Amino acid sequence: MNINQIAFYSSLTKFLGATLGENYEIIFHVLETDNYHIAAIENNHVSGRTVNSPITGFALELIKSGTYIDKDFVTDYKTQTVNGTNLKGSTFFIKNEYQELEGMLCINQDTHRYEELSYELLALAGLTSHSLNDYPRPCQNTPEILKIDSVEILEDSIEGMIYAIVSPDLLEQKIILSKELKLEIIKTLEEKGVFQIKGAVARVADIMNISEPSVYRYLKILETKE
């Protein structure tokens, strides 16, 4: 993605943030080789993330699975902040002329105010014993919509993403990991696409209490095995 495209989508991010309002967080991700990063973000109070926050594990799964190949966007999936606030997420895939993925434009809607209002209206009608889920909702038949069961967690740090993939107990600094276990951890993180994130190698090395060259050496071993 060239500098003019980055400027365009950054401007579009600002426009959408101002137009949709404070309940909508807009994030523009740039996907360069070994450098996935947030180029622009608006209304970041919704999740608390910044331009220094990593791409989510859920987004990495979308990339790894090749969802973007036959879809231009996915909508209405469950998203959650690290504080447990439920959001509704949508992602637009930015592709070049060869249909290669170069970026993503994501929108996270904070719907908790509407949910609270819905419960208040139900309470006024004396229906507090019923859940909102008991009531049928309109069915959307748009073919581009991808129904996703898993929940996207909006981690605000690479550490948070790593601990969401590998048990924190396993990464406890006092634990001495065998070479085989280190290799397995590196393999798991690589399969999830963590090393595509800017600064990931340094953070993984620090958390695993090994050197950055060691991380690269393990990645080279995995590449050789493949």
C-alpha cells in the first residue's frame, strides 16, 4: 500500500468516526510484511486501544484462513473489550488489483446503551423476566455476511494477545522451558500470525526469557521442517 492510499484511508477513518459518532470506533490496519499495524483510529475510547495496539488474534485468523479471498467484508460479529464490554464488529478488506490483502477497515459499535434502553422498555411493560434473546430478530440475507461464532477480543497490547494464545502459567518467568516446548510455543504463535505484528519478536523473546536471535532461529527451524 503506497503513501497516498494510506493517507486516503486515514482520512476516511476520520470521516467515518465523525459521521457515525462516538459509539463507533473506526480502525484502519495496514498489512505490510512483518509489520501489521494500526495506521489510524478514531473514537478509541470505545476499546481503549491506540495506534500502538496490535491487530487482534481474530483478525489474524481471518487473514490466515483466507476469508478475504472470496469476500469483500464481514459484518455483525461479536467483539469484546478487555474490560468485558460487548461490541458489534464489522471489517472491510482492502485489496489491491491482484486481490491481495493490503489493509483492513474495521468498525466496532458500542451497543450497550441500546441494550440498556431495551431492558428499560421491557421493564416498563412488566417483561423483565424475559431476555432480549427470547425475541426474534430480523434476518439478514445479504450474501456477503459471514456468520462467526467466536468472539473477537480487542487486546490493547502484544502481551495480551500472546497470553490469550499461550497459557500465562506456561510463560511464567520462573519456569524453565525445554527446547521442544519453546519450539512448540513459537510454532503456535507463528500459526496464529503473531510474528506479522510490528515488534512481536522482541515481545515474545522478552516474555519467553530468550534472545531475539533465538526466536528467529526457532522460526527458521519451523520453516526448514515445512
